[in-house]
Amino acid sequence: MMFWLAIPVTVLFYLLTRKLARRWHNLLINPILIPALLVIGLLLATNTDPSEYEAGVKPLSLLLELTVVAFALPLYQQAAKIRSRLKPILLCCGLSVVISVGTTLLIGGIIHADHSLLASVSTKSITTPLAMSVSESMGGIPAIAAGLVIIVGMMGAITGFPILRLAGINHPEAQGLAMGASAHAIGTGAAAEAGNVQGAFASLAMVVCGVMTALLAPPLFYLYLWLTG
């Protein structure tokens, strides 16, 4: 039964949450977080196998791939701005990756975290397929990496812009870079809703940080292993 209800239920939960978000403007009423929690609750209440629900929403999953490709449109629209600021953009994305991976390893070293867990957590700020692949190459657990990516993305989409405004960061390009670098595709979606400029720079940061993490995370991780013996 859930196979046939999966798409209608998912769409209904999403539309209801969007309507509530427009009415109350509460950070916790997030169109990604709330529907996900409702679907989890429904599956638990009905004792439904998650694989049945996953099979039912397969068409939506295929549309998601097209949606990610559509992020290229704001990139094209802002191409001139991006070219004129390419060096500082690359520098900011590089520093973001080093800080993200470095702080993870530093905290992990302080609390003596398991190496496989550290390898899984280190890729938390890039999109799911890359995070799973890179973490696995370092001996991590892809499932944990994927779960953390989703959690980080949701947290970024909910709290990203309020934190940026609180810090006095109101420039749309800076906001976009921060959202894409820290909250990958989910944060990029939130940035695209804020404006075309934010969406374009978030898309760019998501791609650049993904590539840089794939290049920098393994050497940093193995350097950590060497230093900690």
C-alpha cells in the first residue's frame, strides 16, 4: 500500500509545510526537515519497510537529479561576476574545506574518536555521493557519512541565513558561498530561494568544495593518522 501512497504523501507533507512556513515564518518549520520527520513517523506507525517507501518515491528521486543539474542555470546567469572574483572564491572554498576537515580531526583527536568514525565525519559538508565515496576511500562508513551530510544540510538550511545576518554578513555573494560550502545541496536550495545571486554562488561553492574535499581530505586524514601514531 505504501508503494502507491509514497508520492502523494510526500508531496502533501511538503506542500502543507510550505504553507505553514509562509504563514508563520518560523525557522523550525522547514520544508525539508518537517516532511522527513513526518514520513519517518508514518513509517514507524504503520510498521512499513523503508525500502517500500523508497521504491514508491523513485520518480521523485530521478527528478532530484535533474534539479541538481538545474543549479547550473544561476551559475550561467552570474558567470561574469564569478569570473571577476574567481581567485578569492577559490581561496575561500579552499579555506572552508581545510577548516571543516581540520576541526573535525582536531576534535576527534581530543576525544580519541575511532578512525573510521572520523573518516565518516570529515566529509560532512559535501554532497552525499561524494561524501560516501571519499569517506569510504579513507576507511570510513558510507552510511554514517550520508546520514551526517543530510543532518548538516538541514541544519544549514534552517539556521544558515539567520546566523549570517546575526554576524553582519549581508552581501549576497558571501551568503551564497557560505551556504554552498557548509550545507552542500540542501543549503544551495535554500540559497536559491533567497535570490539568484545567492543560488549561483552557493552552487559554485558546492561544486568547488566537493572537488577540493575529495583532493584534500585524504591527505589531511592520513597526516592526522601519522601524527597521532
